[in-house]
Amino acid sequence: MRKETKVIEVQEQKDLLRFIQFPWTLYKGDSFWVPPLIKDQLHKFSPNHPFSSHAEMKLLMALQDGKIVGRIAGIIDHHYVAFQGEKVGFFGFFESIRDSRVGGDLFNNVKIWLKNQGMEKMIGPMNPSTNDECGLLIEGFDSPPCLMMPYNPPYYPSLMEESGLKKAMDLYAYLLEKDSFRFDRLNRITERIKKSEPHLSLRPVRMRHLNEELKIIKEIYNQAWSRNWGFVPMTEEEIDEMAKSLKPLAVADLVLFAYWKDEPVGFSVALPDYNVVLKHLNGKLGPLGLIKFFYYSRKIKKIRVLLLGVKKEFQKRGVEGLLYIETFKRGIEKGYQEAECSWILESNLLMQHGIEAMGGRRYKTYRIYETSLSSFQ
């Protein structure tokens, strides 16, 4: 006999903790799942988070006999709606047991809420936007996720499809391994770029002048990404928040700026894969957690290139390639063995071909789903 499912809204702090901690139950025994820091999750859902200044979220939990069996968030990012000119709402933070009826109940509740708020389409998962974790893993379940990339059980795509969601866009993660890195070819490419663009140069971030460096990133980021699918500009407060959270993880030589003469025209940010560390913290960073943090940090062998932006007028002139190549070279010099480039839009063929030319291979695929709300009752 099927258990009755009750969907409730998260309204109290104790329910928010249940919402956040549900994955610990769902992924118990899954060696690839990486527990997030509970403190960071609480902040993400806080009204004090910069995202909350232009967005609203409705957090829902599915219960059976009082026990949580699923969760989801309905999200309306008013900046996204205004920038894209579409009445689009998001779903995110989805987790569920392997039961299509539980998934269906959660999705239907979010659809109702979004439609009542005037939205005409739902896309996701966004956790909570394309400027954060997004997408559902559909290929590449044979290895753990890299830092700040999503992870989910293999049955999730079926839950999405059974609830009427269809593919909107795929996102790719590429892996470069030291042994497959084509040094000779890339050195020739580097020399060719420098010859065609003699005024182009790179420098690492100046950590002691981070406020000045952030001004450069703010100037380039929103302009460089504005034509990308699903893009929504980040506010200054959101960029500051991102910098604050990433600063303790940053390695100066892996954060690079590109200049044309004296003008900053691009930047890239690569970070060590601290998921290797987070896996052992179980969501908490207390005194023992700090000891584990420093111990397991020495075992990190992979970096992730998570941000790369170039001003429009300097795109397709070799700046992107130079940033990637220099990042990989510096990473290898520091002892890292692998690099992940993610995420890359499936429509961004130029970037895909460039990474493949360096020796990279696509090893994970993430999917953004969508569904119309116009005919939903």
C-alpha cells in the first residue's frame, strides 16, 4: 500500500535544518557524495544573502509518516526575469527518494506556486541560479563531483522526465590529465597567440590588493557573459559574497588576469578541488574540522577552472586559450595532476574544441530541464 505523501512549506528554523540535512540520509553509503558545510547552506537560504535582495524562494518538503522523503525549492529571480525578458521561474535544491509520485508531488507544488506568481515557464535545477551550482548530472556517475559542481543519484533524470520536464540545455565538464596535456602543441599555440597579439600579457592576482582586483572582475564578468544562455548579471554584492567565500581557497598563481597593453581584458579563476577535504568534514568546520582541513588539503591533486571571462571585443583572439594554457602549466608546476573545466555550454563549440585541442576530454554532462506552465492546471 502506497504511503500518503504530504508536502509542507519550510517556515521555521528547525524545518530549515531538516531541509538542509535531508541529503545526509538520502546519500548514506554513497562514496561519491560530498557533504556541504551546513553553515554555508544556512547562509544561502538566509534573507541576508545577496541573492535574496532580488529573488524569492519557497522551500518545500515531502513527508511520509512524518519522515522527510524529498525536498525542492521554487525560485523567482526578478533580475533574471527582467534581464531575459521572460516570465521564467526556477526549481532547485531538489532531492527525493526513488519514487516518481514523491517527485511529481514536489514538482506540481512548485509549478502551482510559480504559475500563481505569474510565471509562464519553469527551468532547473538552479541552486539557486546559473551563477551558482546548476544542472542535473546525467552522465559521469563513475567519479565524484568537483568543487561547487552538483551530484545526484542516477535515477533523478527519470524523475524529471516522468514529471513532464524536458531538456533545455546540456552543460559539459572536461577533464585534462597531466599525461595527456600536449605541451609541445600548446607551446606553439602560445607563441602564435603572442605573435598575433604582442600587447597581450598575463599576471596573477594580487591578494593584498583584492578590492582593486575585484573591481576588474566586476567590470569584465557581466559584460563577458551577457550573451550566454541562461545568463543573469551578478550584483556587486553577489560578486563580493563570492569573493569572500572563495578567498580562503584561492591559490594566487591560479587566478589570472589578461591585459592588452594596460587594459584588463580578461580573467580566469581556478581553485583546488576542496571536495577532497569537504568529504571528511561531514558538514562541520570545528576545531577537529580545521585539523582535517589542513591535513586533507595536501592530498588535493585536481583543480577546477570555474570562471573565465573575456571582454567581447577581445573574444576569439586567443585570450581564452592563453588563460587556460597558463593555468594548466602553473597547476602542474604546483603538483596538481588533473584539471576540470566546467561548466561549458553544449552550444559553445569553440570552447569545447579548444579544450579538446589541449588534450581534454568530456567526462561529465549536466542537464537543465524546462517545462511550460501555460497549460498546467
